[in-house]
Amino acid sequence: MIKKSIAYIFIFIVFSATAQYSSEIKLLLKKVKDASYYDSIHLFKVGEETINKALKTSFDKAAVADVYIHYGNYFYYTQNVARAKNYFTLALEKAKQTNNSYIKHLALIRILYLDYEQGLGLDIEQNFNLLLNECQKNKDYKNVCEILNLLGIIKESKNQKVEAANLYLKGIAISESQNIERYPAVFRNNLGLLKFYANQINDALVDYEKAYQIAKKENDKNLLSHLQINICLVYVAQNKISEALSLFKNVINYTRANNRPRELSVAFIDLASSLNKHNKKEIALSYADSAIFILKGSSLINELSGAYIGKSEILIDLKLYSQARQTLKDAEAVFIKTNRLEDRIIFYYLNYKIAKEERNYKDAFNYILMHQTYKDSLEHIMNGKIIQELQLKHNVQKKEIELEKEKSKYLLLEKKHQEERFLKWLTIGIALLVLIVLGGIVYYLYLRKVQEKQIYFSRQLIQTIENDRSRISMDLHDDIGQSLSMIKAKISILNADTTHKKIEEELSRVIDQTRNISKNLYPSYLEKIGLIRSIARLLENIQSSTNIECSFDISEKVELLPITTKTHLYRIIQECSNNTIKHAQASALKITITQRQHEFILTYQDNGIGLSNKQKSGLGLLSIAERSKIINGNISIDTKTNKGFKLTLRYSA
């Protein structure tokens, strides 16, 4: 009784697929899974909602097959094998339509195991092994673990304990190496069960405790509950009854809190059977009654029949034969509704035991005859089903062979079309890529040409300005300046009265202004007196005419620069000083030129109000930028409102 109920718990471990569903569908599938344990009304309600939402998107359509898996699980738990198989078949069809290999394999696993339980297949293990190889090739390790678990259960049913243990050990290695949740604990639990039934109680407890730690780490409360049941059975075998009953309270609390009457009743039945086996019959009887009480309030009539039969076995061991007969009648009233031959066979066998103990050999003989008759009937039915199943499989196999031939033709044609489409789109893609690259190159060359023209134009413009300034300066100095000087000389010769002296003084002032304009337009004295003295002279004029405090600190090595470079530096300083005089409202300015290795650094700084937005986009700064490019320099400007103006120019010697 214990072994069968524990096996049911671990037969179907994987409840949902690994497909990447949307968060909403994942949440609905979790509700479907939870409802599949006990709540048929809620199960189909939320299941239909999940299917409707999944069908609206191409991304979540595989979830329909997942829902059908849960439907099949529910009917398997409630012992409605026909409907369970129907839903697993539907899940298989939907999985094929959506190309979900995981659910396809999972559905096949479910169907194969149902065939095994019904005795309908002679080659179940061979089919499982073929499916195992396919899952291993696809690296579908969850289904690999599922198959290993079921093969282990099949080996146990054949009393091949060593082979079963090897399968569980292999399952532990795979599930741990692939980090598959739940399975390491499941396989360790299975090993613990093998050791428990082999009377290796202490070793079984070690496996249960390891499995318990894994399940606790993964917060798998359902598995923790099952492991607590098994640990309780170990405690009973070790005669630690109080510890067992104390731990069993956790199982009761969990199953009641999560509304799982089937699991709770199975737990009561298992513990009752174990207590009875270890001569704790009175306590065992109370737990059997608890299981019956729970099952009477539910629709789990198959489990109720089993609970009555389990209680009858305890009553027979207590020699309470009249109560045992009444309990068997209660069991008969239930299994007549379900028409389960297995329960009827046990019913007649237990009645045979009672009659034999009471020395009522006539009834005992009749009961054992009925027991044998129904046992033979069950075997006959199973053999008939096997023959029907084999014929059906043969017909299906013929159709599958024909379909595979057609499918192969279609796949070859589709593969050819796919190759043609691939080559077509590859050609288009390469052509587009070439066009994009060529377009990018052409555009880059165009931009580069435009930039080169802009630089050439800017430099030509500056050179033209410099040439014009030189020409105008020469004209002012040579023509107008000399003419004015001659007029002044003639006036001084003609007369020396007051009027003529005033005119002479005015002409002197005009001549000085003309010379200043000439020098500003083209500072020819850069060649004569050098850049440092030219800057000093410029600052001296600014300080005397504007009351701006001027200072400078210039390295002597600037005089080694070419005259063109010195001219551009002078013009940059001249432009900055003009901005300071006209707009900055400054009281001081400073100019420094220093040398660091092969680089000169010009710094111009005033303490004015900084540049306005208009000045930042004006011709002055544009002229400075262009001149710096001509001498291969880089400028940076630091200006903030009421924080002054600072220009830094770096250029190579």
C-alpha cells in the first residue's frame, strides 16, 4: 500500500514546458498546475482562459499543449485513465503543430506510461529507451530525467532493484550537472525508498535528508511534504513514534492549507499502513479513520475504496472481524460504483482471511474461489486489451509509414524552396550592403572635398585680407602720408602765424593717425622690431588710451617662428584685445606665451563680463579659429558671464 501510493506521487514530476511564454500566460499556467491537483472546476475554468489568450498570439500558442498536459495529469490523479490519455494525445498533436519538441516528448512519455500501467504494450521499455536516446540528442535533459525516473519505477515493479538504483543514480548525475530543479531530490527520494523496502532504514534516512535539503533550498513545498511523509515512515520503523507523529503534523498543515485532500488522505493511509506493520495498530486505526473521514467529503472514490480496504487489514490484524466485515461492505459499496476489479479481488481475499480465522471454511472456500475467478477475469481482460492495442498499433504504424513517405517528399521540396529563397534574399542583402557601403564612401569623399574647399576658401580669404591690408597700408604711408608731410612743410615755410601753426599741428595729428592706421593694417614692424616688442607696443597703446591695466609674459623663443606665424599670432591677440576694449568692460588683461618642449602655448585672459551669445557666433571668433588652423594650432575658449574671458592656443614650433 505504501509503495503504490508513493509511486503515484513521483510518476509525473514535470508539470509544464520550458517554452518562453509571456508573463501573463506563465501566471495562468501556474494556476492551471495548482488546480490540477484537486480542483476540477477551477482547473477547466482557468484552463479555458489560458487557451483563449494563448491562441490570440503566435508567441504563446504552445501553451495550449501545456494546458492539455495538466488536464491529463488531473484525470490521471483521479484514476480516469481514458480521459487522461485523450488529453495527452491532444497535447501531442498541439505540440507537433507548434513545433514544441519538449511537450511532444513529454506527452509521449505520459502516453507510454499509461500503456504500461494498463498492460497494453509489450515493448514499453524499448520505446522509452528510443525516446530517451532522442531526448539525449536534443539535450532535452528534463525529459531525460523524467524517462529515467519512470524506467526506474518499471524496473522496481519487476523486482529489478539493482537496475532501478542504477537508473536513479544516473538521474542524479544528469540532473545535478545540468542544474535541473527538483530532480536531484526526486531521485534521492527514490533511492531512499529502495533502501527502505530493503530494510536499510538508516541509509534510507540519509537519502531522504539529502533530498529534503535540496527541496528546502528550492522552496519546493510539495516535495518537502512528500519527503516528510517518508521520514515519518522511517521514524516509525525506528520506533520513534512521537517524532514521527510530530513531523506528520507539518504534512497535515501543508496539505490542508493548500487544499489537497488526495495527498492528505494518501499520507494518512501510508502512515496507518506503516504503523500497523510495526505493531502500532491502535494508532494505525485512528489514522485510517482520518483518511476515510477526509475522503468521504471529496470526490476521490478510488482512494476511499483503498482507505476502507486498508482499515479492514488493520481490523483483521486486531482480530476485530465483525468490524472488518462491515468496513469491507463499505468498500464494496464504493468499488461497485467505480467497477475496479483490483479492489474487488482484494475484497474477496480479505473476506477469505476473516472466514478462515473464524474457521468458517465453507465461506472461506467460496471467497477464495471468487478471488481467483475475478483475478483470472482481470488477466483475461488485460490480455484482450493487449491484442486490441497491438492491432491498433499495427494499423497506426502502417499509416505513419505512409505519412512519413509523403512528409519526406514534402520536406525535400520545402528544403529546395528554402534554399532558393535563402539565395535570393542573400543576393538582395549583399547588393543592398554594397550600395550602402558605396553610398557611404561617396558621401564621405564629398564631405571631405567640401571641408577641403571650405579650408582653402578661408585661408585664401585671410590671405586676401592680409594682402589688401598691406596694399592699403602702403598707400596710406607712401602716398597720403607723404602728401600730408609735404603740405605741412609748405605751410611752415609760408608763414608762422597762429592760424598756420594750428593748421600745422592738426596736420601733424592727422599724419600720426595715418601712420597708426597704416601700422595696424599691416604691422611691418614685426619684421623690424619682432613679435614681443610689437605686442608690448600694442598693449602700451591700449593702456594709455583705455585705462585697462595690461601685462604680458612672452618667451624669447617666439622670435624664432616664421613671420607668417608671428603675423597670425599678432592678429589673434589684436582681435582679442579689440573685443576686450569694445565689449568686455574689463579693468585688466594679460597675455602669456610659453614653450613646452616643441609646443608654444598662447594664453589671453581678461577680467571682463565674458562673451555674449552674439559674440560667440561672430566673425571675430571665426577669424581667430581660421588663423589657428592655418598655423596648425588648437584653440579652447573659457568664458562665463561676469567671470571674464580666457583663450588658450596651442601650436607646434
